[in-house]
Amino acid sequence: MKYDVVIAGAGPAGSTLARRLAGAGLEVLVLEKEFMPREKPCGGGITYKAARLLDFPWQDVIEDTVHTAVFSYQGKSEVTVRLKTPLAYMVTRSSFDRMLADRARQAGACLVEGAPVKDIAVENGLVTVAAAGETYHGRLFVGADGVNGRSAMLLGLHHPGETGPTLEAEVACPPEVLEQKRGTIRLDCGAVPWGYGWVFPKRDRLSTGVGAFTRKVKELKKLLGGFLAREGLGSARILSLRGYPIPSGGRKKRIHSRSALLIGDAAGLVDPFSGEGIYYAIKSAHLAAEAILDSRAQPEGAPGLYQSLVDRHVTAELMEARRLARVFYTFPRVAFGLVEKNPDIAGQLCQIVCGEGNYSGLKEAAAEVIRAILSRKRTAGSLPHH
């Protein structure tokens, strides 16, 4: 059978795209390398702006709703932001991803599990995909298999070195501790160089971790231990400990080739300031669906159209985030000091996560950090080392 679209990966990006295309009448195949439900290392925060892209009932998988964010620097001081609008909804990724995959199936997509993509060939407008000993054919191929997937490499679109390390720990806590953590996320911008540590509340545990936006950071396990100790969780029982890479977005790059394109983490579409990727996974799936459906008569035009849509609606904002991250994560102590003096900056960051602001509005905050660093340089004669 020849499909209109073959998708590698049944995460938020792949399943969202499959559901939209199948719902529009296309023949869609999704190849998922694991068997659902499968574990996915992830903090599991569905931001408010990501939730607004989910146009169907999905609330059954929510384990907590966050209205408060507490920012700190190595646990020494805190800035608290409380919002009327939910900042994020907490989920377990295995449940969330299975729900999305089920929705794609219900829309008419075919899902094959335990089928990692091994090879992709394009010839005469036909895509041939080898997976799990079978061969599948389609008019278009979409790589949605994440940062560790093979699609980008097989398509010649892989960009080595554009990831940072992350270490996540699921932590067991007494009921009274969990109750104290309800509705609040904690973020420590001094927990790890060029990154941060987090504590996210779930139904029966806490999702914690540390992550950096550069591969140069080492000894994450030691850094995680120090962070958990400062958060009063040093003696808590760790249920699972998993490391995974996170793409560093904010670079304009090619994410399509002949009859093929990449979406979500596979395309490196992750916020380089916050590390948030689920919104961009779903958003890029929407843009891919738009490009593919608008190009039904000439499918070969879809990848190029998709690239232009992403450049316009996603990449420009991520490039702003990258410029801001370069300043804030190079000088985190000074940056946090600025946030302490001007708590509205933390509020602006939360509004960005909610989709009610953008990074260009924080340019002045970044400029003030630079001025503070230059002032130190004039006083001390050199910039601080990190």
C-alpha cells in the first residue's frame, strides 16, 4: 500500500500531525520504534500555550495544574510569580503520548509499533522506508522521532553538537511534602552551569532534574545531588534516574529535503532559554499539516512551504530566545540579581511560557545585564570567569 504520508515517531509531534492529516482524509502511517505506552524522560510540563493547541478533550491525563513559579539561584534567594492563568499542566509522558497516539488512530491513521526506521530512500517522487523488516511507501516522509532518532541523519539533515545533557530523577515523597509542592514549579538557575534545575509536582511523586544547553557541562549526577539537597530532597528515594540530550534551538537551519521534512525535537525546535519542547512539537506539527494539505495537488512542494512557515512562525522567536540565553546563562548570578531587583522580569518570562508575551520584550533586561558586567569590568579590570 502507498501512503500519502509516512511519519517516524508517535510522540506529540508525530501523533498530532497524523491526527490532523488523517482527519483531513489522507492515508497516514506512523512508525513508532517502541511499544506504547513507553517511558519518555521528560519533566512533563504542558505549558498553557501548548495546551491551547490541543483542540480536543485531554484533561484526564493532567496530574497537577501549576499557577506558581519560584525562581532561585543556588537556593540562596527566591523570586515568586503567581499567575491567574495556569502556567503549565503536569502530565506523565507515557500517558500523554499514548493518548495522542490513540487520537491519531481514531482519526484513521495506521500506527505500527516496534518499528524503528532503518533506511529512507527517495526516487521518482516516491519515499521508501525500511522499518522492522518491512518496506513502506509514501508520497512524503516526516521525521518526528526526536533528538535521538535516525531520520535527520538518514536525510542528511543532522547537525552534530547541537544538544545539551539533561539528567532527570523521579522522586518519592511523603504525602505532606507532595501537598506542599502542589501547584508550584521550582527553578534554580544556579544549579548547573549554562542551565537550571527544576522540581515539578506530579500526582504521586516529584519530577526533578538538571539540564544544560551546552555539551561542555559534566558531572550532572553530582550537580543533581547538590540541587536536591538544597531543595530539601537529599534523602528522598529516587524512583528512576535517566539522562537524555536536549536540542539547542534558535538556529536557522534546513529542516527539509526532497519529499521529506523534520518536526519537533527531530528538527531541533526547542526553546534555548527554557528548554520547552512540547509546544514546538505540536506547533511544528500544525505547520507541517498546513503545508501538506495546501500542497495536496503537488506534494513535492510541501517540504519547502513547511520550511518557510517554520522560519516565519517559530525560528525567529527562538533566535531571540537564544540571544537572551547567551547573556543570562553566561552571567547567571548577575542576571538573577537583576531579576531580584525587578521581579517583573520573572513575570514576563512566565507570560512568555503562557504564550502572552515574547522574548523581544526582554531585550532591555539583557542589555541591563551587559551594562552591569561592563561596570564590573571597569571596576575589577576583567570579566568574571565561568
